Amino acid sequence: PKYIWLSRHGESIYNVEKKIGGDSSLSERGFQYAKKLEQLVKESAGEINLTVWTSTLKRTQQTANYLPYKKLQWKALDELDAGVCDGMTYEEIEKEYPEDFKARDNDKYEYRYRGGESYRDVVIRLEPVIMELERQENVLIITHQAVLRCIYAYFMNVPQEESPWMSIPLHTLIKLEPRAYGTKVTKIKANI
Ligand code: F6P
């Protein structure tokens, strides 16, 4: 591919409430980001033809909603499944499942939520997405924090075990240019 853009969905209601997982809508700030995204892409690439990939969750589709490009949904881009912890805050998890909370902090890559997934599980389900991405030109991927960490680590050649700790902020468009000697990265903040 020539360019790959990565973005988290705009801020969601669950982000504001500090709850993980779920399928909530964007917050007002999140919608502001969605409305600004086309301008950010154009700043970064001019008039270019690209395809937008989202997950099947509402917040990524709402973020893509105002973009005038072809769109494709992937179930494999859905956020890491937090199983029984879905919809809880980290504080609630620590109270309800203190051992799990500790185990996750000790080995965040391997820790699998009860009834859910680990980062390793996400890396495995992303394989077909990455393969298709390698064959495409100019794709903008709008997905979730954990999923983006894995995709970003892949292109940055960072060992996957480190991906759970990488910083992928909200309301920031990341542009990747894969090259023979490494990937060039540019980040554009939306200031929202
Ligand atoms: O809080 C947003 C979120 O995308 C959650 O839905 C998800 O569980 C979490 O981030 C993943 O981040 P971490 O692996 O650091 O808990």
C-alpha cells in the first residue's frame, strides 16, 4: 500500500464514563472529531482515493459517517472482548476481580479476560486483515485502542508483547508510509 491511516473512533459515551467495551455512541466531542476527520485526511494527503475500514461497532461507524469514501466493515476489527468485564470501569474490575486485575497488569499480552480475549487473541484474528491490507492501496482504518496498538506495532516492527502498552491517543490521525527500511509515521492531532 502507499498510505495507511489509523484512527481510534471519536470519544464515546463509555470513554467519558470510563467503562470498557460495550457498543455505545459517540459523545458530542466524538461527533466533532468525526466531522473534522475528512479535513484531517485531506490535509495529510490532498484529494486521494481511499477505502475506509471500520469495525462492526457503532462508534467506529459514526466516526466514519461523514467521510466521502467507500466503506467496509470487519468483525475482526472489533475491540478486544473483555468478557465478563465488558461495561465495567477498571476500578470496578479491580474490586470484583482483584486477582484478574493483577494478572493482567503482570502479563497484559497473554492475559485473557474471563469469557473474552487476550491481546494475543486479537493479534491472531487480525492476520487476515493485515494480509488484505498489504494488498490494498490507501486505507483508513477506524477502530479501537487495543486493535490499533496491535496494527501499529506490526507496521512499526515493535514486538507484539509490547503492543498493550503503546500510546494511541484519541482524536489523532496517524499516517503510515511503509518503506523498505521502515515505516514513516506522521501524527495529526485534531485539537478537539
Ligand atoms: O477504554 C477504551 C478501550 O477501547 C476498552 O474498550 C478496551 O477494553 C480498552 O480500551 C483496551 O485498553 P487496555 O488493554 O489498556 O485495557
